[in-house]
Amino acid sequence: MRSFVALLLAFASGAVFAAPSIDAPATALAGAKITIKATGTGNPREFVSVVLKGTPVGKYNNYQYLNGPGPYELETPPEPGDYEVRIYGADSPYATLLAKPIRLGTPTATIKAPAQVDAGQEIEISWTGPNNERDYIGIGETTPNGQKYLAYFYVRFGSPQKLLAPERTGKYEIRYFLGSGDKIILAVPLQVGGVTASVSGPAQVGAGGKLKVSWTGPANPRDFVTIVKEGTPEKTFDRYQYVTVGNPLDFIAPDSPGNYEIRYLTGGQYLTLAHAKLVVTPTSGALTGPATVVAGEAFKVGWKGPDNPRNYVTIVAKGAREGDFSASYAYTDARNPVTLLAPLVAGDYELRYLTAQENLTLARAAIKVTPAKSEPGKVAVTLAAGTKAGGAVEIILDASGSMLQKLGAQRRIDIAKATLTKLTTTTIPAGTPFALRVFGREVDSCQTDLDVAIGPLNAAAVKARIAALNAKNGAKTPIGESLVKAADDLKSVGGEKLIVLITDGEETCGGDPAAAIAALRKAGVSTRVSIVGFALEDQQLAATFRRWADAGGGAFFAANDAAGLDKSLTEALRPGFEVVNAAGQVLASGIVGGEPVTVPAGNHNVRLKGRAGAPKPVVVKPKETATVPF
């Protein structure tokens, strides 16, 4: 009514309007896009839509505003029949200003695919059809209330394409869907058959020990073998190996003794195809060291124990929490006895033998640290004026469900996105070789994606990719797999490479981040891995991250809020340094341009982490700070 009154007033005032017009095809296919030209009376809020003939006034489907004569694209409804292209008035009740008939025909399709496949098998599917931009082909369930599709691909990617068959046996359909209304225009039957599998390994193994697992099975993409506690619910897994890695598979047993199961799981729905029992037996250790040591001096510790990969000996304050370790630690696979450095503060301490995976204490011994003859000093390291950090940077971002939790009024993921945007638009110089990898965006999945491939940093493009990110409840945390893939992400880059992992949780996909970091370092000492623990509540996990970063030639940063994350990421981009004594033992580690580190007085050397070149000497005097420029 208001549109009509407005028209009367306009005519009364002498205003001249163009007559509405429509130029549209007389026929088209249902669910397809049509191109039309249309003009209204001149009001930019008038719009055009395609509706079934006889549709009441004011009702419409998808539409386009008429901001000019066009052309405009409209997606037609999915059902064939007699329709109208209508121009609607700007205001409710959206009067029909003009209508033109259009007949929508029935779209057809063909699908060529196997009629019967094994569960989880890869299927090649060829097709013909209307091939609209949003059309897709999927495999759906035929049972009552079954899912319309379990897996799918868009037809715009071209024929043929591949899908994985469902992992449960039964009757299914391969279906061609119109993007308009998700209407199925063709379905062909698919029979999915059963598969068998087996796993075998030792009946028992010592906690944290090595074992080999043999398997048989379909070996479909992403099928894997895992070790879990007996009674663990189905579709749950811990440390794993893809069966495509080989046969037999190498595993490290859990640190905690008890009854476990070795399981063969499918890569899609995590169905258990086979299992075998495994008993993990307890292990113990012993430590032999001096009763007293002088602050800041080196001393030796003998040990007995399982010597499992990455088990280590450390010195901590008496009464320290279980799983804690100090800056002075040594892996048992290095030698026996190992060499540690006494803390700089005198007092009562404890030697501990810890396991690699869960930081369990297998042995402990009391030790007393007495005061040194002279007080310690400090070392600060700076970059000389005009020196550029250089090198390539890859950010690995955790977008799993825990990142949806709030810190104050903001979600963790939103804080991370804002901080990363600032980092890539103002902190990292434009043109720096840059990559972004994200994991945790698919429910119940260990997916990890390279969102920005390595290339000169384009701040605007990266900002847009970061803005589109979101976390997903129920997603998993594939830290190890992401680090493994980072090696490929950066393989084309020469010179220094910095990988910064941002996460608020532990590995939940059974990967081995420590092994992945070791492989990165072995491939080139110029690769550094730093870790930013965001809002971590588990201090043992923080300790693990610190050991991983140390092994990666980088540093660990604890960020508890937005300001902390900003500071941590800024510092993570700077080179790290180590102060070493004449014997090559690391006295302290720090960040170039950061806070000075405390070391014993004396003649030492400073070296940058992840960079070639000779170390620089430094003379540290008691109570004084020595500055070393690089």
C-alpha cells in the first residue's frame, strides 16, 4: 500500500518513472542459473525473483535487487513446472510490478561407478548432468532416516572424481544433488561389502619401551593402528601409525603400566576392524650423584633404568611438582653418567629420572646446592643496528574445539585471529616468505590444512584468510602430523626457517611431535621450532612443550591473555640465543632483545639458535650485565 501511495504522490508531484521491464528466457532447467535483464520504477530496493505460477502476492524465493538494468543471475527453483519471473515493489507487501512466464524443465544426469566395492575403498565416479556451480555428488544411506550424504564432492571440479566408500557394510546410493534445494535428480545403487583385518604384537612390553606391530587389512587411505587402554570406547585412539607407513609398524609403549589393546581402525569413521591384548609392565630406575654441589658448577649423575627414547635426568627444587624439570636436564640415551649444571640458587634439590611421554618419575635422589664463591652476572643479547631477522616463517594454528572457550569476554580463537592479523600486517615485513597451517576445523577429525602456501607475505590476502578462520567443537589436535607436514611446506625455502606452533592443548591424534621436531632439526640446523602455549592450565603439558621447543632450537612462551599472546608471538619471531661454558654446556637460553639471562660469573660464549656462524665470547662479572651484539 505504501508503494502505491508513493507512486500516486510521485505522479502528483510531476516525477517521471520508467515502466518496469523484464527480458528473461521463456524456458530453462530447474535448479539452473538464468541470466535476465530487468528494470523497475527506479527504486533501488525493488527486486526480482522466480516463483511458481500462482504464488501469492509478496511471496518470493532467492532474489536480486534492481540497481540497474542488469544483467542479473538468478538460481531457479529445483522442481520443474510453470513459473514466473516477477519484479517486486520496494516495501511490504511487495506488490508485483511486472511478471513474465518461464517454464522450468526437468534436469537429467548419468552416473558411472562400480555397483559393488569393499568397505572404505576408493571409488572413481564419472557423470554427466546440468553441472551447476553448486551441484554435488555424494554417497548416501538408504535406511529410514539415513543421512542424505556421508561424503561428497562438487561437480564443478570435473569428471571423474573419487570418493571413499562407507566403512560399514550395507546398501547405499551414489546421488546427484542439485545445489538448489539439495534435490536428488539421480541415484544409483552401491553395495558395500565387508573387510577383514588383524593385528599382532608382543604379549607384554615394559612401560615406555619399543615394540613392533604387524597387521593385515584393507590398507585404505588413512587406516591406522593405535594402542589404547583396555576398555577404551570405540572410535577413540591414542598414539597411532598409518598402515601405509609399513609392516610391521614401530611403536613406543605408554609410560603408565596396565592392560592395553592394539587396534586396527578405519581412516574415516574410526571403526575397529581388529584388536589384540597388550600388557604394559612397570619399570623402575635409580640415580647416583653427589650429596652436595656448588651453585652453577657441572656435576655427573649415574643412572639405571629402562633407557627408553627421550627419557631424561634433571635437577629440581625439593618438593617440586611431579613432571617438573629445570633448564638443566640430559637425555639418558646420551651417556652414562650424564652431566648436569647445578642451579645458581643454593638450597635443597632433588635429582629425578623422568619418562619421555608422561613425565613420570622413575627414580629420585636428594642433593644440596651450596653457594658459589662469587655471585652470578647477566648476559643480554641484541641485534646490531640495521640487522634484519630474515628467513621464512610458518605459523601453525590450533583451531580445535578448546579454542572456542572464552578468556574474559572473547573466545580464544578470536584473540588468536586478531593477534595473527596484527602480526602479519605490522610485525612481519611484507615479502617475507610466509606460510599458515591450520588444524582442528573438522568434527572428530585429525585434519591439518595448509591455508597459505609458502610465498612472499601478502598482508591483505593473509588477513582475509585469517578472518575466515573458526574453531570447531569436537575437532582433534594433530600437532605431530602438522609438524611433519611443515617440513614439506617449507622444502622449497633456503636459509633460515622458523616454525611457530600456537596451541592450547595436547596432541590428541596419536602423533609424535618430539619425533617430528627431531626430524625437522636433522634436516637442517637452520630450522627452529618455537611453541606458544595459549591459556594452558596443565603445567606438565607446558613442561613438555618447553622440552619440545628446546629440542627444536626455539623457545617456549606461555601466553595467558591477549596481551600475553601478542608479546609471545612478537618474541617468537626473534632469534633465540644460548650462553655456553668452555665445555659447551648450555648455561642459559634467552631471546635476542629480550630480558637478560642469569649465568655464573666467568668467561663464556654466546651463540644464536638456528644460525650458522662462530659464537661470540663474553666475560661475565658478578652482579653485572654484559651485552653481546649480533
